[in-house]
Amino acid sequence: MRPFVWEGNNGFGGYFSLLYQAHKNYEGFDGKIYNLFFHEYSFIKAVVENAIKTKEIRDLDAAEVAHHLRYIFIGCAFEESFNNGLTVEEVQKHLMFYYNIIKR
């Protein structure tokens, strides 16, 4: 989103606001956003399955790990949308904390 947000503007605030407005005003949007979210989740799950297969992380439920990873990002992004927006360093810190828990 960085290329579309000028300095001083909260891109995540705009993103969540847009989602809520589209949900409220556009018929069929729910199905489209569900498909986008499911695609994101499926991609993360495939990465987690590969990490389990290569023994990078412990043998865990790939679906649950994928949900947790996605929710860490989405939760942080939503919370920070009320402040200045989420930084890469911030989300990296949270994701690395979780990764260190699940790695071998």
C-alpha cells in the first residue's frame, strides 16, 4: 500500500474504512472479499505446510498456524489504523516472536 499513501496519511485506516464502506454499500462485496481473504490464507497455509515438510517448524496444524500468522498481521494493522499505521518493523517483531515459538 505504501506507493498509494502519501507521507502523513494512514493507509491502513483508509483500507479498513474502504472495506467497511464497501461491505455496507455494494451487494456481493462480502463474497468477493471472502475470496480475497481465503486466497491470502491459502497462500500462507501452503508456506506453513512447506515449512513443516522441510522441518523448519514443528509439526503443527498448518491451518491453525496460517490463521494465527494472518491474524497477527490483520490485528496489528487494524489496531494501528487508529494511530499512525503499521510499520514493517512492528509487524516483523510480532511475527518473529510467533515464529520463534513454532520453529524447531
